[in-house]
Amino acid sequence: MLGDTGQGVEGRPNAGFVVTADGVVVIDALASPRQGEQLLRTIRRVTDRPIKWLVLTHHHPDHHFGAVVLRQAGAKVIAHPDKRVLASEGGEDALIADWVRVVGLDAMRGFEFADTPDRPVTSSDTLRLGGKTLVVTHPGAGHSPGDLMVWLPEDGVLFVGDVLVEDGVSMVVDGNSGVLLQALDTVTAMHPRTVVPGHGAIPARAADLVQRTRDYLSHLQHEMRAAVEKGVPMRRAMAILPPADSLRPVSLNSRRRRNAARVYVEEERRYMGLETP
């Protein structure tokens, strides 16, 4: 189920489902109970087989706040057990209140947290259901601590979550740029025919989006490393970037600035001989 294209990560995210002889595996749950219901209706237009599993690619609200609907439909959850994200630092009540302002109160009616895994994955796990094989892997904490990817080897399809997004500016505020580059190496080594990014259109050539993301992150690392080595303060290093959109925290300009701040700190730690966790 494709979300909104042409909006970076500001529109609805992507979600998917795999129909097998024994039931359905859903990948991601969208951003609210209302969107979760839309996803469930889409599935039901294709099949009436039971919803067996919901795999969450990570724990940002836009990818799991619809999970309660899939749980109520019978799904058990496969996810990484590390649910830490900056958005939740103020506590669950603050996170819900913030998200209501994003999607609206009506869209959030019936919400409950439903992202605690019944089947936790911290490295790799293979799910076999109804003649289908799905490999769920943790590519490292590149985009967030709880990143997972879902690989369908027989079909050559890889669901990557927000490791990749349509404009190539994947966020590392909850992750690490070096680890994300390693995740891109993992994606390349798998030779997928199709990658499904966390947001936006499915690229005609998976390798092109991977390379675009790699070029962006590598260039940002180089710029921030040069600034740190020259003793340039973070504020001055970021002065070349367009200003952030004050009311749009995941707009393209905002993501670029937030990533730059994060990568500056990474390079500063590296320069001082400290390992970035």
C-alpha cells in the first residue's frame, strides 16, 4: 500500500502485505488507527485469509500507530525490542498528544500502543508461512535503534523501512550515519530486484536510490568532518544549509539540518577519539 509520493517523509508512509496459503503477513501499520483501518480494508479487498503477523520496520509513530487495528484483527507482532526514539523522550502521553496534532484527534480514536513484539528480532529471524519465506533482519541502528528489514528471497523484494526514503535524505537523528552507510552496503549485497522505501515511490532501479542516499550521507560526513577539523562551530558549519521549517520537523530542509547537527556530533566524537555508540 503506497503512501504519499513527492512529499519526502511528510506524507503517509508505505506499508505492504504478503498473502500466503496459511495467512497474511503485514509490513508496517501506518500512522494512526484510522490509517490502520484503511490498510486492513485494502488487505480484505485482496484476501479473506487470517492476518497472522505484523512486522514493524521501526518504532517511529508514523509506522506503528495503526498497529492496534492489526492486533485486533489477529496479528502477532514481530519487531525489534528497542523502542527508544527521540520523539518519545517526553513520555507516552506527550508522544500521543504531539501525534494528535499531526494526524488529528479523529484519526487517533481507539489508539493503544501495540508495538511490543510477540516475536522480538535483534539480529535475524526467518518466518515461514504458507509456502513463503520472509527473512527479517536488523541492519544496525542506522535510522533508529529498532530498524528491521524484510526480505522475500524468492521474489527479490526488500522492505527497508526508513533506511531508504524517496528523496534520499534518510534521517539519522535517532541513529548513526556510519551505521546507515553499512546498512546500505547490506542492501546492495542482497541484490534486490525491488526495494520498498519507508516513504514515497518505489524506485525503478533500487541501486539508484541506494547510491543517492550513500552520496548524500558521505558528502554530509565529509563536510562536517572538515568543519570539526578546522574548529568551525556547529552553528557556522550549518549556516550554508537552508533554514529549517519551524512547523515542519520532517520537511526536506528540516531533515537536512537535523542530520547535519547529528553528523557534526558524530564527527566531533570521532575527532576526539571517542567511539560513537
